[in-house]
Amino acid sequence: MTAIRGAALWLALAACGGKQPPPPSNGGNVDPPAGVANDTRTPLEQRRDAACDQLGPKLAQCAVEDSRAMLAAGKITRPQFEQATKPEVARALAEDWRKKCREGYMSSRQVRVLEVCFREETACAPLEACLENLDPEPGQQ
């Protein structure tokens, strides 16, 4: 066992030691590999897009729960419920949300609303109520 530990320590030291490559000659800026596009989105747009991507599947799940409640209340029929709860319908709802959410400008406050609502609200009704805060504040449009 000691020999294995010794060999592992030697490998770790050998990996850390040795000649280090010189820094890039372009001032430390590393170009992406050929064929990889640079992300031109601002940090706020990146946060918005990440939040939109997270919320889409959750909101699609909420739509399924709404359909289940409508079925139980007799507001829709069993075939309507089965159609509404197909996996491809849920995926389409999530994708539609993602696309609409990513469109246009959102303020940093609105992006924060998306992030907080996703993190804090696990049940559908509170999540939907939380997302009502996405509306622009009075006087901002």
C-alpha cells in the first residue's frame, strides 16, 4: 500500500513540475479553436438565456398539472387531457417559452426575477405568481 501511495505522490509531483509552456504571445488572450463561434451576448443576456432555459421545462410541467386539475374539475375530457400531456407537447411548450423569453430586451431587474423565481418557488402557483413581477415597473417601457 505504501508503494502505491508513493507512486501516486510521485506522479502528482511529476505532473505539477516540469517545464511550463510560455504564456501566449497575444497578451494572454487565447483565441477559440477554429470553427468555434465567439459568444457575443452580454453577461446580462447570458443570464437571461440561462434563466429562460431553466424555466421552460418547469412551466411545461406546470401546464401538465393545470391540465390534470382541469380534467378533475370536468373542464376538459380524457382525450383532451391525454393530448395535452404528451411529452412532445411539453417539449414544444418549453421550447416556445424559451424562445419568447429570450426575445428582446430585459432589464437586470427582470432577469433577477427569472433567477429568483426559479430558485425560490418550487410549486406552480407560487412560481406563476412570482413571474408576474416580470412586468416592467410603472414608468418603464
